[in-house]
Amino acid sequence: MSRFKFSVGPWNVASGVDVYGPPTRDEIPMKEKIKKFAEMGFDAIQFHDDDAVPDISSKSEEQIIAEAKELKALLDEYNLEAEFVAPRLWFEPQFKDGAYTAPIKENWEHAMWRTYRSIDIANILGAKFIVLWLAREGTLCMESKPPVETIQQLTKSLNLMLEYDENIKIAIEPKPNEPIDRSYAGTVGHAIALGNATIDPDRMGVLVESAHSTMVGLEATHDLAFAIAQNKLLSVHINDQNGIKYDQDKIFAAENLRSAFNQIKVLCDSDYDKEGKYVGLDVKAMRSTSFEHSYEHLANTIKVVKMLEDKVDKFDQAVVDEYVKDGNYEAIEMYILELLLTK
């Protein structure tokens, strides 16, 4: 039994398509995924705006509200909550050079329209915050946007969201270098600073994803700790990453066991589980996985978290403190390795 509540996104069960090749598995309908997530014991679902309302840009506000209400009824049927809604502002061609930092006014207005609709959907589904992955908020061509004015435009966009709904919270999910290579808010520190520049910093926070830290040589545990220390951690995405390459979304601890242990430890030590927040999964089955095993990566990740919680419970800070007093850091290394590698 885990101390945490878990959330999952429908994109976590995917067809295996990547930028280098076509699908390797069949798509699974949304309703079937939600039913399966409930059977697996998940507590909440994460949504993009177009997960909740497919083809959202082609629909009226009335249609969007009606479809969101249908989705809410489906969640209620399976006793599931909605953790957040996130506008997917990196697929449409209007956003090829940014959404909130789009240099063309009409494209920026469309980004704001989708964000307002995401807030509407979040309210209907009962989600308390939206998530902004600022995927294309930066540049591929360095001189194409004046950076100071463009970052101010990004801040203006956040202020308009906060004004649109006086209760909604906003979590920025930083990612330094994908899909663009020069992000305006690529780290947890950038995201927190951006939130602090808005009209209501108390409603601004961050979502930290393990792989986003790892893929640029940062330590996810310290990113989590930094956000916790600033009281800005609204959610987490746990997964893993093999070095500096595209976002792999491997199961938690598959590559970095010690980091995974410390990520769970910092969440446990800070009583993250007692604040009603979710541990969100952002993991995908490997492209080589067959259709019959489409959900196993999710079950395996939760199993790993539970195993690491047990290791956290066995961790003795007093033992480590004594080694520190003696300057015996080699003993600390061995203490952690034995803790992780033995029963």
C-alpha cells in the first residue's frame, strides 16, 4: 500500500509512434483507457485540452462545455478525479514559433482562447489547476524574437489567465531543450521566477518531471527540493531518462535507481502525500512492447514507487549523520548501495 495517490494521463498508453517511425501498437479508445485506469487503482486522470475535448479548436464554447460535462460523468462513473487540464499548444501550425510568445497576434490570441477553454474544462471536471508545458516558448532562430519583450509577453499571458479565473492555479512544467533548443523558462528556477513576476504569485507553481531534469544533466531530486522549499510544487511527473537525448518517458528508476530513491525520499520527507497532491506518471511503454502489454509500464512504475517507499522507511538519518561527523563519505555510499540492493 502506497502513501501516495497516483494520477495518469491517457497519453501514457500510446501507439509507439516517434519522430523516427510509425506506430507499433493499435490505439486504445479513451473510454477504454479510463475504465482500465480505474481498475488499476489510479485516483485521478491528467488531461490535455484535446484529450478532454477532441479537435477542440473546431468547436464552439458551448460544444466544449457539453463534451466536458460528458467526460465529467464518465469520471464520476469510475470514481476518478481530474488532476489538471493542460492546453496542448505545440501541435497546431499556428504555434510553430511559440504560443504565448507567438510573434503573430492572431496566433497568440488563439493560444489564449485554448487556454481559457482549458480553464473552463478544468472547472467542469473539478481540477484545481492547469499545467503549462511551455513547449515552444523560446526560439529555434535566436534573433527571430526580441527576448526581453517576448518574455514580458509571456508574463502578460499568465496575468490574463489569472484574471480570467480568480481561483484557478497554474503549474509551469519546465523543460530546457525540447522541442525547441532555447527555452525562455527551461528550469524550475526560471518557472518559479516567472510565476513570481505575475499579478498573483500565490496561484503560480511548478510541475517537476524527472526526465526533464535528467536530460540536461540536472538532478531531479534537487529540482523537487527547490520547488518544495519555495512552496511551489503543485505536482510531479515521475519517469526516467537515459542521458541527454529526446524525452524517453521510461518507467521510474529504470535508469537512475539512486536518483529515483532520493526523489521518493524528498517527497516522503516533505509530507507531500499529506497535502492531497498526486504523484503523476508520465511514462510510456517502450516502442518495442507488444499491444498485449500496453499497460504494464504503469503497473511497474507504481510497484517501483512502493518498493522505494519501503527503502525510505528503512533509511536511518542518524547513521548517515555519524558518518558525516567522521568524514566517512565512502561509508555513506556503501550504506545507500546496501540499502537499495539488499532486502
